[in-house]
Amino acid sequence: MENIIIAENVEFSYPADPESGEEAALILKDVSMTIKKGEFVAVLGHNGSGKSTIAKHFNAILTPNKGKVYSNGIDTSDESKLFDIRQHIGMVFQNPDNQIVATIVEEDVAFALENMGVPQKEMRERVDDALRSVNMYEYKDHSPSQLSGGQKQRVAIAGIIAMRPDCIVMDEPTAMLDPNGRKEVMKTIKKLNKDFGITIVLITHYMDEAALADRIIVMDSGNIVTEGVPKDIFSQVEKMKSLGLDVPQVTELMYMLGKDGLPSDTHIINVDECVDALMKLLDR
Amino acid sequence: MLKDITIGQYFPGNSAVHRLDPRFKIIITAVFIVSLFCADNFLGLIISCVFMLISFLISKIPLKLMMKSIKPIVPIIIFTTVLNLFFLDGVTLFKLGFLKITYEGVRTSIFMIIRIIALIMGSSLLTYTTSPITLTDAIERLMSPLAKIHLPVHELAMMMTIALRFIPTLIEETDKIMSAQKARGADMESGNLMQRAKALTPILIPLFVSAFRRAEELALAMECRCYHGGEGRTRLKELRSTAADYTALGLSFVFLDAVILMNIIFG
């Protein structure tokens, strides 16, 4: 499979602030990763681990001090290709309120297309398609202020989908939502990945969301600590805890049962598997 | 409490006036205002008012709503009336002490009252039948020739759109901050004007900080969506002028001509 994002030995720090005398802290030390086309990758890490910073490198919001990032085969430090990159690598942020530009849902979804100079007829089609793919078509004439958090975030996602990107980078898209909104958004993300083949990079600190991914990358203080399929990552319960991260509740349950001497498997990351395992234990 | 504030005064509807191209509506309103101020006799004034009243009837805007928009200017009307009524020289009709009412005074007063009310009604008709967003859009298109002399027309329109978009968000935020500060014992309802103004500081500072943070995030999100100013931009909804728009504009000029004609005949 083709690689859509390649980061090679990325080092990054924000410039030092001469006024406060604050020194430039190294936020990314030496990060290398590749993301394959069509993959669903979750990036985990506690606050300050650099997970949001690396995400901003993917669509050339930030460029590395050292090392290289290639998005869709284009070097992100090439400023002439900036809009090319951003069109193919979309980005969704945490707070839906701060991403919506227009006062009407459909006009907001059209915003990126208007910027790209897409002809009107095609724009109409792409806006409607984008709204349908996040199940917000009925709300196209609404004002964003009338919508719930989850709905607003779906509108923000539609605004990105309208660009028809190959990859969407999501920076904690569910952090400000209630459980219902979170469910809606996660369902949408899964659908985009499975049905439309859009590559998803999900930055999150919800372990249950990360468990849905094909692959997890764990970051800590500017480095990648470990990566692998969710089952393998979460089975290392002690390592995760030492990094200040949790594991899904079911995994934790299995881990604690194991500690008490019961035969249990920490490769379990979802409720159904957990129920089966518990039933087996009880049947013994 | 703060949520009840409505932005603009758009009254949704689907009348012929609502459907007019907003650009034409702005021009027609301007033509109407010109005719209102051109008129220097009653017949001319009535003719220009008839045009506005017909549009008002077609728009199906409730009279009550229109009255509401006139209410705030009642003091101004009274003020100008008093000035005109008592301080204009001419044929004295009535005298009480040092106050005298002249024929010219009465005439000018009535004239001014009609003119001010018609002015407000005409411009309210524009804002009642056009949503703020379409209005912004129309202003951008109308001003677009000015971009040639380096006036940042697109940027101004963008600022207006973003302001409209963020007003409800910031109102909600103000509400939250006020509750939070009250919960910490902030007193905003007592004391004299100075004390109350001072009590606003703990609300304004967090509000500003958050507004700047929002601005930063919004700018980032806009950049991610390839925003690079007005250059080469297309629009989802192009404004399209129809025969009806030209007819309405033509009509407004007919009325303006009629007013000027009245001026010449009776002038």
C-alpha cells in the first residue's frame, strides 16, 4: 500500500521568545512515522507529548526545523504547493465553534470550495454529497448556533470532506462533546474510513476511540514510544500506565483479574470479547 | 436572558419583496431616500411615500412590527417638531407669551414628521425583508468595483460575516462567564454607575481572552481550508438578477421622476 504521509526524523520547536526570555523547548525530538493510504491510525499521548504538533506538520501548518515531512508525496516545506497539500490532507480541530466560518450550514461546507475556486454547479453537488455523508443534509439551511456540539462537529467534518481529501487529520475532535455527540462523530469517522476509503489520523485521549483504529502510535515527550495494533498496545497495561495513559476499561478489568491469579487475556479491548471471556471464566 | 437578542431584524417570508435581489433592494432603497429628500412639496412627498407603502403592503410585514421600528425615533420626531413649530419665522397663527406658532412652522413640522417616518419605514423594509447574511453579500458585490482602488472589500465582507457568525457564540459565552463570576460572589447589580462599570471588568477580560483564542483557532481552521483572501474565489450562491428586479428598479426611478416633476410644476 502507498504511503500518504511520511515523516522522517522530524525535530520541531517553537521559536524562542526574546521578551519573556523563555527558551525554545524541543517539542518534537526525533519523530519518524508513515501512514498508509486508507489506514485508520490513532495517535495517543498525554498533554505535551507533541501529538498535536506532529499532526500540524501533516498539512504544512508547521514545518519541521530538521527532517522532512512528505504529504501525498509533496515535501511540506515547498510553499508553492501549500494549497495542494491542504486540499488533500484536511484537518478537523477540537472546538467545532471555532471552525465554522459561515452563518448557514451549507455555506460553511462550501467555504473551502469557494476558496479553491470550484465552479458553482460542481460546488452544489459536492456540498450536498458532503452533508449527506455526515448525515447532516436535512440541516443544510440551519444556522450553526441552532445545532448541538456533535452536529456542529459533523458540519465541520463535512466542510473538510467537501474538498474530497485523501486523508483527514483529526485533533481531538470529540474532546468537547457530550457522550452522544462523541458517538455520532466516531460513527461518522468510521464510516468515512470504511465506506469512502479516506485515511484517518485520529489524535485522541479516549482509549475506547483509539481501540477502533487499525494502528495506534503512542507518543511521549516528543518521541514515539511504541506503535502497533490496538490489542498489542493495550495489552501492555503497565507500560501505558507509566506513560500517563489509560487502557480501555475492559482491558483494565482483565488485567486486574490476571493480577489476582485468574487466567485472563489482556488482548481484550472491547465489551463483547470481555463478556465472552468472563462467561468462560464463570463456566469453569 | 442575553439569548433573546436578535441580530438584525429579518422577518422571514416569501413575498415578492423578499425575493428581490438584495443588491437591487439596496439601490431601490437609496433611490427612495433620494426621492424623499428631493420632494419639496406635499404632493411629491406623498408620491414617494406611496411607492414605499405599496412595497410595504406587498412584503406582508405586520404593521405592528413596523411600529416597533418607529418607536425608538419618537423622541427625535418630537424634538424636531418642537424646534420647527416654535422657532420658524413666518405668518403667525397663534401666540402664547413668547411662544408663537407660524403657518410655516406647522407646514415644515408635518413635512418633517412624514419624511422621518417614511425614511425609517423604508430602510426598515430593507432589513426586514433581507437576512443579514444576504445583505452582507450584496454589499460586497455592490462595492466590488472599489476593490480596484485597493479598498479591501472582500476582507470587510468577511469580517462582517464572521462577526455575524460569532455574535451568538460570544453572547452565550458572556452568559457563562457572568454566571461563573456571580458564583464567585461578583456583584454586578448594585452600586452607582462607576461601580457597576468596574464590576464589568471580570467579565470583559475573560471574554476578550477567549475571543482572541477563538480568532486564532478560526484563522488556523480557515487556513486548513485553503483560505487565501478574495482572489479567485467562487460562490455557492451567486446573486442572479431577474426581470422582476429590473422592473422594481425601473419603478423606483419612475417615482423619483414623478417627485422631481412635482417639484418643477409646483416649485
